[in-house]
Amino acid sequence: MAAPTTALHRRRLVLLCLFLGRLWKTKASQIHFSVPEEIEIGYIVGNISKDLGLEPRELEERGVRIVTRGRTQLFALKARSGSLVTAGRIDREELCAQRARCLVNFKVLVEDRVQLYGIEIEVIDINDNAPKFQAENLVVKINEIAAPGTRYPLPEAVDPDVGMNSLQSYQLSPNRHFSLDVHTGDRGTLSPELVLERTLDREEEATHRLVLIASDGADPRRSSTAHILVTVLDTNDNAPVFAQQTYRMKVPENVSPGTRLLTVRASDPDEGVNGEVAYKFWKISEKQSPLFQLNENTGEIATAKGLDYEERAFYEMEIQAEDGGGLKGWTKVLISVEDVNDNRPEVMVTSLFSPVLENILPGTVIAFLNVHDRDSGKNGQIVCYINDNLPFRLEKSIDNYYRLVTWKYLDREEISVYNITVMVSDLGAPPLSVETYITLLVADINDNPPTFPHASYSAYIPENNPKGASLFSVTAHDPDSGNNAQVTYSLNQDTIQGTPLSSYVSINSDTGMLYALCTFDYEQFQDLQLLVTASDSGNPPLCSNVSLSLFVLDQNDNAPEILYPAHPTDGSTGVELAPRSAEPGYLVTKVVAVDRDSGQNAWLSYRLLKASEPGLFAVGLHTGEVRTARALLDRDALKQSLVVAVQDHGQPPLSATVTLTVAVADSIPDVLADLDSMKAPGDPDASGLTLYLVVAVAAVSCVFLAFVIVLLALRLRRWHASRLLPAVGGDLVGVGASPFVGVDGVQAFLKTYSHEVSLTADSRESHVIFPQPNYADTLLSQESCEIKDYLLKSTEFHECKDEAAPVQ
């Protein structure tokens, strides 16, 4: 049994320690100061940095500041010294009226700690106000038959100070008929009364002048005076008497001005003027007097202005009734103002931490709010809430302060700006509510790497591309913002066939565009495998990779290459043998060719382009096999020349040709016996053409020789005529120049031409070549010297003619 009891005591002790610690923490967060009222601005109230455990320089760094609600700023923080100083006029009477202790409360917020500290400053009263009578001159009417001991209330002086600085005593100037009696009320108020000591005689002395002095208890004392004129009246038997000694009533604060509150009634049994009663305010404060009005004839009390429960909830006044004979009666009127729900709650955002990082932990304070309702009771009770679909919640702090905190993680990429509506409602009937709006910006952190839309990319590039050509573009998206979303691109270092990748392609680091640094050759490599890296500019940077395959497309840039028959290296001509007894379809040889391209660009077709004996041989379209198309005849020449074209199917197609020499013989010795005849030209058309050319050259030479002879004769005749003219010149007879064919024309005429036609597989046009034969130069070589000499002479002749022309 002892063990459970001991455990229970320990548990209670722990709970007590926690409670005391919590209580001590609450008290520790409340900082107390005191300051006298009416002190000069800049007066040092206390060292706030010391109480907060901070160095003065840390106040600004940590964001320490005062938060208040709608009141004139009375205090300020000095950041350099860490002191709390006065910032405005401090009037205790204005702040706290007649309350015994005047406390000014506000909060100090330490932003980096996100903590509020309560500051309580007690304003010490000084004797800055003297007691003051509502009226400095007072008339008191007393009937001459009044008995000694009769008391007459006198007006009270008001001193807004408290304690010994407030009203402490009254004194009456010496007089043998009157004395002063002061009694203390329930609330400690001093009420002076004038006491009649001896019977008055109007015929002996109709008036008496008295002085009433009100003094406070300070040192030095302050006082004020009221002059009392006592008038002695004739006989008046009865004084007015109120129906009630105290009138009480409750009135709602929202009554309109001019509303009748109550009626006080006093009766006087006398007749005539002595029975007529007049009412007036006897005791009422200076601030209350403008709020109420009293009908002096009926005693009806009404509101002169609107009442406000939040300014004052209770009013106390005394009404005096006086008849025509000067007798008086008094009564008290107590008015309680009832609160109505006429004030909406007030919300003030005292501190907002915006923007906030998106990675802040749940429970982080976002803002401090101060809520207040000037009403009381349920009308002043406040409910504060926000929408449930937000990642925030409101928590009660100290007094009327609330904290707006996060309750889950934020994500800027989902929501970058929160518009938070704080709704505040009181519990009045009907309830009044107000809304305030808080805009919270979420700051970005680098929590997202750049991402590519696809896991991999493929691009196709034709070979033989120009250097610097754009190949492909990759784009990565980063949902962050600012530098965290600024993406740069790079290529991973790699080698292709021993050459660095950077020699082939490059990438624009800003746009992700890839460029070719060289001309790609499909025959060298068919694809490039790249790894593109996208990195952001955050700290630290995040990156992601994507694979890119660049496929090189083949272009028809290689002509077919003939492997067989190979071109002899010794200048001889290869000969294929075809027996004369070969049947149609006999395989003579096979042309073998390859194309370095691929696909259709490497698909080859063979065709016979030229043959010395058309129709004798045929070439396989796809095989390149040369076969006999018919049986060989005796008249077929021993030497057959074939031109075979090999063409690919690219666009445009490329081709190559090979010349085959086929010897038609049954055996090798037959071929060797006719080698000499194979070397001689066997084209009879060529021999006939040569004959025609020789005849043409001879004819042209004869014409030219005749032309030269005629020209020489004319030259000699002119020279002979010039010798017969007198030495002293007369008119020279001009001889017109005969037109003749120049040397260039003669050479052009003498030239002969032969042509060779080369056809392509898919072309309808021929390419004609006109070479200059060697024998033309041989025929003209003997005459070229004579022509040149003659042309020189002819030139001289024309020059002489041109010089003689002006003489004529």
C-alpha cells in the first residue's frame, strides 16, 4: 500500500511544480515600471533591454517594438540605449479619472522570438489640480424663524487628484451665527453642511457673507474658495419634501437625445409663493452636466446628449427643490446606463511575418492580432475564427491577443499567396461581427529540380549538315521562382571514337538548343548518345538528366564504286573471253560494285550504256551479270567494247561506268594471234571522217593562198604609185580598205571537230565535247609564219593610210 501512496504524492508534487513554473513564467513575462504624471517627454522610465535579457543593439536586430491598440503613443523605445522613455503628455486624471491606481498596459513584441511581453506602468499622481467649486458664488436663503441646529448642505468642491493630493478638508470663515460640519459619505467623499448656531433676525441683519475654503492634503497645499451670501427671509413654515430620498433608474445607452428619463417631485404644503417649488441641479460633475437637462418647473429629467456605456456606466447627482420662501429640499438621483451591443469588435494586426518560407515547420507564428470589443458582458465577449480549409489556425495568446500559426507544411508551388479572412464576432443579440484580411506571401526555397517533359528524346539529322546548324532543343521546367527556377543546360563529358563529345556538338546553356560543331558523316557513325543536364541556380543547385539520341540520316553522297573488273595498274586493258560457240544467256563476266551509302542510296542497278555491237550482250539489272543476248556469228568482230553504267537509287542518283573489252574467240591462241589487229582502229567511219577533213583543209589552204597573193599584188601596186608622185605632196588619193577574213576567222574555219556523246540513265540531253585535233595545228604550222609577217605589213599599211588622211 505504501508504494502507490508514495507514487501519488510524487505525481502531485510534479503537478505543483509545473503549475508554479507556469505561474512564474506568466509573472516573469509581465514587466512593471512607474512614472509620475506630467513628466517631460523623453523621461527614462526603465531599461527594457535589461528586462528582456538583450543588449541594446539587439533591440533593432530582433525586431523589438511596442504594440498598442488605438491609443495615443505615450511611450517609445530608444534602440541605442535600450530604454523605455515617455513619448507624450501623461495626464493621470485623463487616463484613469478617480481610480486609486492608474495602470497603463501595453505589449512589447520580440519578433525573432515571436513572443509578447506585457508592460505595466503605474502613473503616480502629483498635486497638479486644486480643489474647485462648481460655482464660486452661492446664495443661501434661510427663514428667520429657522431653529438653531438646522443644517443647510453646501456645494462640494471637486479635486481630480487622488490620495493626499485630493480634497481633504473644508474651512468656514468665522461667524457667530453659523458653523461648518463636514461628514464623510460611503465612498469617502466629504460633504460640507452649514449649521445654524443662533436664531436669525431679519430686521437686525438681513444678509450674512461667508467664505468656504476647500483644501487638499499635499505639501504645499492647494485650495480654492466659494463666497456664500446668506439671505434672511420672512416666515415660511414648510420646506419642500421629495417623494423619495433617492431615485434610481436604468436606461439603455442607445437612448436618443431628449428622451425623458424620470420626474422628481417635491411637495410644499404652504400656500402662495411659499408653496411654489423650483428644481435645479445641486450636485453634478462638470462632465455630467452637459448630458442631462432638468425642467425647473416640473422636475422632469431628460437626456441632452447621447449616453455611452463605454465612457461611463453610472451617474450620480443631487436635485434641489426650493420654494418661494427660500426653504429647500434635496434628493439623490442614481442613473445606471445599461450596455447594448452597439460596438462591433475591433481587430488590429499588430505584427505580420510576411513573406514566410515554404519549408517552415507547423506551429510557426505568422501574425499577432489584437481583438477588442468596447461593449461589456456577452456583448463584449469575442469569438475569433478563420476558414477550416487553410493551413492555419488561431491560438489564444495573452489578454486579447491571438496568434495565427501554421498547422501543416506550406507549398509555394501549389499556393504562393494566401488571402486569409479573420472573422471576429461578439456574443450579443444580435451579434455584431467584423472581418479583417491578411495577405501572406510564401517565399520560395529550392525544393524542386528542373524536370523534362519526356524521359528521353530522339532527333534525326541528315548527314553533310553545315557547321553551326541547330540540331534539337530541349526544355526543362522548374516550378520554383527567381534564381531557383533559372535553368542552365550542359552536356555530360563523353568521347566518341576517342574524340571528345564537345568536338561534335555544343549546347546553349540558356536556351537548351544543340548545335553541330562539325559535319556529320553517316558512313563514319550513325548515332550519338548524349546526356543533357538541366541545373537550376538555387543554393544548393538541383539538377536532372535526360538522354538524347541523335540519329544521322544517310544522304546520297557516295557514287557506286566498281570492284570488278578492277582498273589495271599497268595501263593495259583487261579482256574478257567469249567463245563463238556461246549460246544466248552465256555468262561472259559480272560487274561487281558497292555503294558506301545505305538504304535506297545503296540500292544499285546495272545497265548497258554503250556497245560496239548493239544487241549482242545484255547486263542483268540487279546482278550486273554480262551475258550474251544472241548466238555469236562469224561476222561479229573479234573485239567487242561494252560500257556498263552502275547507278544507285538516291535523289539525285549517282552513277559510275566501266568499259569492258570482250574478245570473241574459241581459245586463247586465237586471241593472241589477232592482238595486232585489235590495237589498230577498226572504225571505218573514223577513216572516212579523216579523209573529209584533209580535203577541207587543202581547199581552205588554197583559198587562203590566193587571197594572200591578191593582197600582195595590191600592196606592190600602191607602192609603185607612190613612187611616181612628186616629192612635194599634193592631194593623196585614199584607197578604201577591202574587207577580208582575219586570222582568227581562218583558224576557226580550219578547225575540225569530233564529238562524243555521254548519256545518263535518266536524262534526255546529251553532253557534247569538242576537242581541238592535233593535225589541224600540223597543217597550219608551215604557213603561220607567213601569215604573221603579212599581218605585220598590213598593219603598217593601214597606219600609213591613217596618217595620210588628215593631209588631204
